Amino acid sequence: MPNNRGALRHRVLKRGSIDFNGGAIDCVIRNISETGAALEVTSPVGIPETFNLVIPSDHTNRPCRVAWRRERRIGVRFT
């Protein structure tokens, strides 16, 4: 199966937070690259198209745009 991603993703298991409009939703980062990530969430309902992904263990805060949504996962591109 071909990989159409712009950058190689690395499997991880990190705690993260989807921050938007003064609110936050916890997530688990399942894979990440220089250009994006796959996030596991309880439900993708209510998550906006753009938000900041906060990764406390890396001390990072990355602006994101949703690329795809599935039942309990969302794919994001870093903007």
C-alpha cells in the first residue's frame, strides 16, 4: 500500500490536548511527523476544523487543521 504522506510518521503514545476557544479536549497522539499527526479521541464531535495541539511532554503547541475524521481518530496537518 503506498504512503501518500509528505513526511514519515513515527508511532508514539503521548498525552495531548486539543485547545480551542478557551476549551480543551484530551487526546492521545498515536503517530506524528513534521507535517501532521493522528489523534485518538473519545469522540470527534465538537472538535473544530482548526485548533492548537498541545503536547506537554514536548513543551509544544502546534496549530492544526483537521485532514480527516473517523469514529475515534482524527488526522491533522500542522499549519
